[in-house]
Amino acid sequence: MVKTEGNQKVSTGISGLDEILFGGYIVHKSYLIAGGPGSGKTILCLHFLEEGSKKGEPCLFITLGEKEEQIRNNALKLGLKLKNVEFLDLSPSAEFFSQIEAYDIFSPAEVEREPITNAIKTKIEQLKPKRVTVDSMTQFRYLATDVFQFRKQALSFLRFLNENGSTVLFTAEASHDAPDDDLRFLSDGIIELINTEIGKKLEVKKFRGSDFISGGHYYEIHSNIGFKVFPRLLPLDKKIDLTFEKLSSGVPEIDELLYGGIERGTVTIISGPSGCGKTTLGMQFIKEAAGRGERSVIYTFEESTEKLIARSTAVNIPVREMIKKGTLEIKKIEPLIYSPYSFAEMVKEDITENETKIVMIDSTSGYKLSVKGGEMATHLHALCKYLSNQGVTVFLPTEMKKITGDLQIAEEDISYLADNVIILRYIEVQGELRRAIGVLKKRLGDFEKTLREFNITKYGIKVGEPLRNMRNILSGSPILSKGK
């Protein structure tokens, strides 16, 4: 019998899953990988064996369904070589159909169980594997005469593997006629894979002897990469001490509106209709940050990088120079390719590796497409809170469909996310279309309650004096006040 010291862990072979399980699987334990057809159960197990293979550990894949050749071919397509992985192929051969024997006295289960048991026992004693995958345990159910016998035999089998030094992953094919409830009780842990409308979801249902990150985590399966897990963001993790230093826009009149600027580590919604200058205003804050030597990243869901560079350069924001100096990176995001989980993971990796200070997601309308029917506010909330807790300042340009009319901050109910809300509006003055800027919310301080005219010129952003001689500005059709 092999003794385990404490709760020693081994990697799952998937970095995101290791993060969820706080290091991986506990050695000499058995884990059920549950899920429907096509959910990726076998692939997750193959990553586990590939990790052991890279470390030179003896690994064993016991297959009772797919043939070894088919599994190896599928693994290669995912970039998994399985160099030191041995197979015990107990799947039915082609000859089985033409050489079916009749069992007159004993049941087929009783006759076939013994050679399968002996084959497994011999292989385990010969190889002494550190990692074992059984795909799938459901096949053993048909070698038992009843439910009680199956449960007893399954528990005995798993203990035999664990006591011989193996950490075990086993899959199951649950159905209405053959549920996997008994296997769930026998296992030391359960990882469930679920296909949902907005993507593939992984959830740890049980994990004896260790804590883990609960809740739903999404994953994707790609060629040459295989299984990639995106742990859900925990906003309170690794929270840093925030000083809420004020960040200037570089435009004195905007700083006056904000009573000095916006605080570091806050979330700012810049709300307004198309073409009013939301992105340009965000870029102005980024330009000022570049002057301080701080790095910013713009994730653009709508414009191409080239268009954004050209448009910014035309209004005296030297984006090309900022990119060359490393104080700015622009990443074009295709919302129909990236899920909100893979996007969040990209942002998380960037701020961790590059000490990014400002993030602009341009825009929330484009981001919404990546949610694909899910709750945008939920995903955006988790991402923004995580960034804020890391001291990252976030800008969210948010487009309004109405050019004028009743004031609305956002089409979606996301205004609660913002520490600051800056509005840009079109106004008509004596038949001429103009822009106005104002502040509606500033959670960490006071702000100027007036609106000012807002212009974008080839020299940059120009902001006028407060529009004190007008009323009904927010309606889009201001009226000159009498006597002013």
C-alpha cells in the first residue's frame, strides 16, 4: 500500500484547472469526470496523462470504448503526444461480432469479467503507473450482475488503483436508465462538464481534502491547444491598497468639471451617441498617462487598429509614438470569436504580465456581442471590479442610440458599475449642431454641475466655459435664458 504525505497534489495539465483546484488533483485519489457526449471528458483526461508523460511518469489509459489508435490520433490533433503513456485497450474488436459465443450456463458478464479484471491487474502490477485514466467506468456496469455488485466492484477497483500508487481519472456516461449517482458517491472529486447556449461550462461539484474555486468556469477546446479553462474572476482576490490618486485629462476645463480629474482604480462610463467623441475623450486620458510613462491598453471591438491610429493622430494624439515607446497597445477584438471568459482571461494576463495602468473597452456595445445572449452586466461587473481592485483605471465608452431627447446613460443597466459618469451630448443651437460635455456622477468626490461646449479640433480637444445662459441642454434643444 502506498502512503500519501498530507495532501500532495499533481498538476491537471491545464493551467486554468490547476488554478481552480488550488494546485491540481490530490495524489492517490480518484476523480469522476462527468458530462454529456462531446463535452470533452476524454480530452481533459488526456491532458492529465500528457502532463505525467512530460515528467517521465508511467501513465496508463484504460479504454473500454474507443480504440487506442483512434485516441492517439485525436490527441495529436490537439497537440498531445502521449509519449510515455501506455494503453490497455479493452474495447471490442472487429472479430467480436463474427465470433460471438453463446453462454448457456453463465451470464456473459460473469464470463467476460474475469479476463478483463486479470488484464487490468497484470498491467497495473507490471507498469506501476502514477496516473491512470479509465474511459469509461460505465462499461464495467454491464459486467456486474446487479447494482450492489457494481458498486462494490467499482469501489474495490478504485481502491486497488489508489493503493498501488495511482491518481485516477475516470469518466462515466450517465443516462436515464444508467445514472452515475453511485459513482459520484464513490469518487473523491467530481468535475462536471456542461454544454450551454453561451459556451462550455466546467464546475467542481466535489473535491475531498482541499478547497477549490466554486461556481461555473467556462472552457474551450481548440486544435493544437486542446482544453483551455477560464477560471471565473474573483474581484476580491489579491486586492491591492488603493490611494485614489487623481489622474488629469490634460485638458484644464475637463479637469475643472471633475474637480481635478478622475481617481486611479475607478471605472468611468463615457456615455453619448455615435460620433460625439467618446473614444477620443478616453484617448485623451491615455495620452496624459503616456506622458507619465504609464502603460495603457485599448481593446477595440468595433474599429480597426489602423482607423483608430489615423483618427487619433488627426486630433493631435500621437498614438504611433505611444505604441513605439510601449506606453500603449491597441488590441482588435472580434466579438464573435472571443467569449467574455476568454476575453477576461486575456485582460487578466495582460495586467499581470505588463503592469498595465489603464484599460479602455471600446465599446460596451461591441462587448455585448461577445456575451452571446448572456448577462452582459454580470460579466462586465466581474471584469471591472477585478481591474479596479488591481488599481487599474477603466474607461467604458458607451453608445446611446438617441442623438437628442430624454437623457439615458446606457442602453443596458450598467450605470451602477461606474464610479464616474461623463456624458457627451449633441445640442442644436440656432440651427447648428454642437457638442456638450458634463459629469453626472463622481463617487469619490464632488464635481462641477454645469455643462460645457465640447469640440474636437486638429489641435486636440477644446472645452469652453460653462453654458450658464442656456436651459434644457440635456433635451438636445437648449433655449437661451432671458436676460442672460
